[in-house]
Amino acid sequence: MSPNARTVALQLVLRQLHWGIGWIETLFLRRQNGDDAQALQRARVALDVLGVAAEQARLNPMAMAVVNDLASRFDCDRVSLGVDRGGRARLLAMSHSAFFEKKSQFVTALENAMDEALDQRRSVLFPAGAESHGGIAIAHRDFAATRAVCSVVLGSRGIGVGVLTFERNQGTPFSAEETRLFEAVSALLGPLLESRVDQHRWFAGRLVDKLRGWWLHLKDHRRPGFRVALAAALLLLLGVFLLDGDYRVSAKAVVEGEVQRAAVAPFDGFLREAPVRAGFVVKEGQLLATLDDRDLRVERQRWLSEREQHQGRYREALAKHERATANVSLAQMQEANSQLALVDEKLARANIVAPFDGIVVSGDLSQLLGSPVEQGKLLFELAPLDAYRVILKVEDRDIRDVRVGQSGKLVLTGLTGEALAFEVRNISMAEAEEGKNTFRVEAQLDRSDLKLRPGMEGVGKISVGEQSYAWIWTHRLSDWLRMQAWIWLP
């Protein structure tokens, strides 16, 4: 063959090779497009079924809606849904059946078929199709009889949570494409089924799952931090129940003067002067208030005049030796002297002074000058600056633990940087305050060289003994529960 002929033949072969490669590439593209279209169709159907399932908020309505939709969508005579309960499949719903007998022979055979698929973690068909990948189908064969059966596993996080079983009475085997479609549906439906099952379970079931998960973490050698945290939590829990702490009763507290003296009006009169008011620090003998004494001075002059008159009559009667008249005049003169002494006493008490060094706790008469006051009316209250007592308002639920002689600490709102020690001296009667029944407990401060003022408030804590921390933190709750049980139980 000539060189030209060989060249022409080679070019013809190369052209045919190019044509063949293009045809092969087009064939692969057509097959890929077909596979993509089928995958897209499977995804669309799976999303439709997922939408039907998501419309139901509870497990049983969701299961019934799913099996009914799948039966009508894939032209099946019956579709059943089972869930994994402790490693065994339990029938949850059957299409077009509102009720089924759980212990019937049919249900038992169906659950055995579901168990077979669940144990193998793969889809099982009977009769097996040409493209079947094998697998054990003994339980499916016993259950199917003359029907065609396909079971697919619903998975979530790599574990099986349920099984869908499809049935056809005509005996026509399910195709490989239908099986792939069922598996696409189960892949999307598995996580939703797991969440609905978890929501459907009671607290005890969830707690068992949590404990099982913690046990698996504890046995996992790749999680040393979990073991350390669990050991620390156990030690803390043991410490709470076994170790004792200082049990203290807390109560609102107020500082009062150890002695409170009242300054009252000594007689009926009018207020002339009041140079001090509440909050003033006064010295012993300092003037607190003055009452108008002009009427008393007039009365004193009247009694002086009457005494002089009676004294003159008494002398005259003595000169005339009239004993009866003299005795009457003497009695009248003594009466006048008594009245003068009473008036002088009132005049001496017209100036109300401080009985000791201290602070005016209450009383403000600066706006009442010239107003009348009655005898015995409280004008001021005074307390010393170097002697205080603490009044603790202990609730009745805690008073059982408080005893005279116990010690404690007090923190005042105005002195938060220092805890003041005190000792309980007296437990008084109960009184209602702010909707609570509280006992008035008196305590004596250990120190007297403090810059305190009567009326300062804070929180006091009385040390009553040692108890376990668990009892300290929970005794009020347990007391409340016992009281509620006593109220409600017959």
C-alpha cells in the first residue's frame, strides 16, 4: 500500500475513533441524567412524605398519617410502621386501621419481620428481586405467604429507630427503584420519628436513656474528663450529705437603745419653746422644751395672797382667844401652803430637760409652738449613745431552734464592712408583721464603743448548732411539704 493510501486509512480510523468516543460519552451522560432525574424524583417524594409527617405534633397521629399517605402514594395494600423499643420492633400504626390487636398472631409475625430488618440494618424484600443484595428473609417469608413484602429501616445518627413494611397482595415483587424510593423516604423520616418518640416518652424513659448515655461515656477511655467530672460531682454530693456545717437562723434586725426614757408634759399648758427634735444629740440637763408658766405664776400670787389673809385671821383669832376660828384659819393657811408647794413644783418642772446624755429618738415640736398640751402627753423619747440592744424578728418556723444564751452575728446596712457579735438575752411574744408571724428576740451586743444610732437596720444570724448541709438547704422545703400534706391529706 502506498504511503498516501496508508495516510488516508489512518485518518479514517482516527475519525471513527472520535465518533465512537463521542457516542460513548453521550451514552454515559444520558445514563447520568436518568439517574439524576430518578434521584430528584425520590427526593421530591421523600420531602412530600416528610411534610405530611411534620404536620402532626404527636407520635400516634404522625404515624397514622404517614402510613396512610405511603399506602395511597405507592399503591400498597397495607403499610405498617414499627418503632424500636429496647432492641425489639413494636408495631405502632397500620394504614387504614384505627385499631389492631397487639397480641394477635398477625401482629407477632409482622413484628418478627420488622425485627429481621432491624437486626440486619438493611432493607429486606420477599420475594427477592433480580437486583436484591441478598440478606436473611426467613421471617419475611413466613409473614408474606402469597404477598410481596418490603421492609426498610428508618435510621437516625447511625442507629435504627423504626421499620416501614410495605405489602402487596398480588404478589408482584417490589422493584429495586421502589426500594430505593422507600429508603429515601426512610432516610428523611428517621430523625423526625426519633424526636417524636422521645417527646412521647415519660420522664422515666428519658432518664433511663440519659443514664445509659452517661454509662457509655464513663466506659469510653477517650473521655477522661467525664470521669473526673463525675468523680468530683459524687464527692461533692457525699460532702453535702455527710459533712456538717454551722446552721444559723437569719432574721431582720433593728438597733434600739438599751434604755428609752420618755419626756412627757408635767401638767396641762401651752408649749412655749422646743429647741430640739428627733435626731439631736443632747447632754444631761440640756433643755428639751419649755411650757408657758404665766398662768402658774398668777396662781402662785393668788395663793400667796390667800395665805397672808389666812395668816392674819389666825393671829387675830389667837389674840381674841377664839380657838375655833384660829383652828379653821390654821387649816386654811396650811391648804394655801400646799397649793403653793404644788405650784412651785409645776414651775420647776416647766422646763423639760434631758435625764442623761443621749439622742432624741422621737419627737418634733418645732411646728407646734403655742399649742396646748395635756398632762402626760409624750413629747420626746431619748436613748443613750453607749448602750444598745438588738431586736431580731425571727419567723415562727425558725423560733423552735432559738434559745437564750446563743450567739450570733449582725451586719447593719450602714456598717456592712463589720459583723457585730451579739448574744440572745430574751425571747418575747409573737406579733404579726408584713403578713408573717414573727417573734421579738432581744440580744445584747458584745461591744459598746460603736458608732451606732437607734433605728439602724440589718440582718442578724443566730448560730443554733451544726447540721448537714443537705438538711440546712432543704429543711424549709421539707417542713413546707409536711405541712401541705397535713392540710390536704384526710
